[in-house]
Amino acid sequence: MKSEHFQLVVVGSGFAGSIMAMIARRLGFSVVLIERGRHPRFAIGESTTPITNLLLEEIADEFDLPFLRSFSKWGTWQEAHPEIASGLKRGFTFFHHEFGRAFPMDPEEAMQRQLMVGASPNERIADTHWYRPDFDQYLVRQAEALGVVYRDETVIDTVREENGGIRLTASRAGRSFTLSADFLIDATGPRGFLHRAFRLPEKSAEGFPATQGLYTHFTGVGSLPDNFTPGQPPYPPEQAAVHHIFDGGWVWVLKFNNGITSAGVAVTDAVAERLNLCSGEPGWRNLLRELPSLAETFEPARAVQPFVWQPRIAFQSRVVTGRSWALLPSAAGVIDPLLSTGFPLTLLGVQRLARLLKIRREPAFAAGLDDYAQATTREFEATARLVKALYQRMNRFDRFKEMSLLYFAAASFSEVTRRLGQSKLVGDFLLCRHPVFAPQLRQLCESADDDQTVRIHAAIAPLDVIGLTDRARDPWYPALAADLYRNAAKVGASKSDIAALLVRCGMGE
């Protein structure tokens, strides 16, 4: 049986696994990237955020992967790689629906049932949706070009820790082989490779609702009717991650520039059972019958992939690292696609593990792994608390909107602070170690009080750099440079610091 040794083995060749493998090669490691399937392949987890793209830039610069930078903005992506499909994301769009009722025609009522939070003032510097069949395949090819050994269609039969490292037995194309490595990183997603192989224990998120998912890709999805956004919204509403909220769940709609639309639903078990979600396409049709206005946009649509039913969305591993292995955050847990938190949580983990690889042979590595595991768990649980609180308020959209501002305040404050070169001050996602905001966030998410508007606004006011506490803007919050100038003191910056930041990120002269 053929035997090979590598310093690092990465299992799973999605975007995170490939980026992790490329970083390790840049650091001088011998790396093998193992994939059970083959590219191109269908995958969800597609919508980026400003902090996602900032992390992509930071990783590109720190680890000498300059080609990644072109994917951090819609404009540079279209210039450098128009052949790789993507979607334009100007912000977050939310519409609230009631089962069995069309979306309101009355403009005033329609405005009460929506929220739009802009993330960019123009298309050129906008965020993106990643069409994963194209994007993941590109990253694998780049990894190979950098010297990563890539093995697809490979089945790992056994894995065990031995002699301070990892040993695998696997088969590919009918041939068995063994691999030994100093360290293994699992990038196979929730309930993935090491979770099954090592029978890692799960940890339930306290109070988080049991939810199910159903999703696929479509062609022919129509546009939203004009009555959804009367007036002049801050950006075209579908140039966004579009969230259709209802009591007990929500539907996402993400449009790509190749005619494909990613759409799916996440709902509590009670709603899933009523819709017979486990039936696949019939369950989707049952959902659309309950949402007549959304059904209009999907009437001409056709699924181009089989529907995927996910019987349990939320997952958390109780164990994140071992002596010779680590789970990426995407393998350590998943909460819900709501708010597109998966990408930043995963890239923060990639960045942390990459920095640890620099000290692989130093005594501090073991302590660093413990810190990584604690940070991964801490960020996951803070995010889960917020998403749980949002699910609890889906039947009261006014309360849902107010609660969501906690996310937008923390995310925008973190982005601006990191862009000012102060990433150590906001290293954790959702500011979950901030001495003031973190306990406030926890209390607000766990409170049973019906109306928390005053407390929420008081919590976000010191962090609000984008005008979220301006009640006159509700429900539309555009991305304005003037807000950053007005709130410069909140991030310890001068007006000239903000001007320089805007130039760096493409918003200034």
C-alpha cells in the first residue's frame, strides 16, 4: 500500500479548505487537500458581507494571496473574473409576510413590512454572492498551482492519532493508500468527517428552536412586484440577500449573474411538518401556496438541482480541537443562514489557524489551539443567541427589526475599526468580548420583554456609525459616507482618518 507524509492534510475542498491549504503552502508546508466528491459541485453558503470581504482582503495581504483581493468587491470581481458567476449584493433586504395573505398593496403598510440596510453606496464596491460551483473550483485550481497536492473522489476509511500526528487510510479509483501528517484541518462542514470518524459529542444551543431546511437552485425566477418597495429605496431591493420573513421561519433568495437563483427556506419543526417539508418539491409548493406574493415570482421558475431537505439545521460540536487536529468553524457548528454569519465566522477561524501554523513547532501552539477552540465556541454561541432572539420575533416584525439592529451595529463598527488598523480592539465576531456591548447583547437576546426598543437603541448608540439610531430613516438605511464622518469619534478617528479610509475602500476621491 502506497504511503505518503505531509505536514498538513486538509479534508474538504470548499472555499475554506482551499484557502486554508493555500495559506499553508505559502507558509512553506507540504499540504494535501482531500475531497470526497469532485468539482464543480452544488453548494450553498453563498452570500458575503462587508466583514467577510474585509477578512478576504486581510488574508490576501497577510499570506501573499493577491488574487483573492479581486473577489472582495463586485467591481474588481467583474473586471478580473467575469467568467466566474457571482451575484451583486448591495445590502440586506427583509420583507415580512403573513401566511395566506398577499404582500400589502397599500404603500404605508408595505413600508411597515420591510427593512433595507445598505452595505455599499454603489455597485463598484458592493459585496457579492458566490456561485460556489464556479468559485470553489477556481480556488482548488489555484491551490494546485501553488503546489497543494489535490486528491478528489477520495474516500477516507480510517483516521487515528499516533506519534504526535495523524494517520489516514483511504482509497481513490480503486487503489488504497495511507497518509500520515503532522496536523489535520477538517473543512468538511457540519456533522462532517472528524465528527463522524471520532464520534465527537454534540452540544445543543440552549433554547434554540429546532429548524429544518429545504433549498435548491432555480432558473427563471421573476422580479418582485413594484408594491414591495414603494418610493426610492437605498438600492434595488433584489441586489441583496433577500429575506422573506414569516412566523416560524424565512425564505432566502439570492440572484446570480448567470441566470441562476439560489432559494430555500428555514423553518421551525412545527411549520416544516405542516408544510410536509421533507417531501422536497411538494413541500416547496406547499410553502408558496402560503405566500401568494412570493409564489408570483417563482411561478415561471424551474429547479435545476434536486431539492435538498435538511432535517436539522443547527449543529454544534462540543469539541473543536485535538492534539493533532482542528475543526474549522464551518465544521464546528452551524446556526442558520439568517444574516449570512457563516462566512465571517469561518474566515475568522481560517485567519486564526493560519497564524497558529506560523508557530507550529513552538510550545505556544497547544495553548493557541485552546484559545482558537474557545474563540470558535464563544462566537458561535453569541451568534446563536441573536439568531434565536430573531426567530422568537418573526411574528412581530417591528420587534424583529429592532433586534436585527444589534447585528448591523456590531458588524459595521467592527468593519470600520478593522479598516482603521485596530482589529485587536474588535477581534471577536459580534463584539462578543466587548466589555460593555457583549453583556448588553446577551441580556437583550435572553430577555422576555416584549418591547426593548429603548434598551436596544441605548446599547447600539455608542457603536452606531451608520445611522441606525436615526428613527426618521426607518425602514431604509442607506450606506452614506457622511455617517462615518459624523461618527468618527466613536471609533477614535479624525475626519482625515475617515477620508483616508474611504479612499482605501473605494468610497472617496
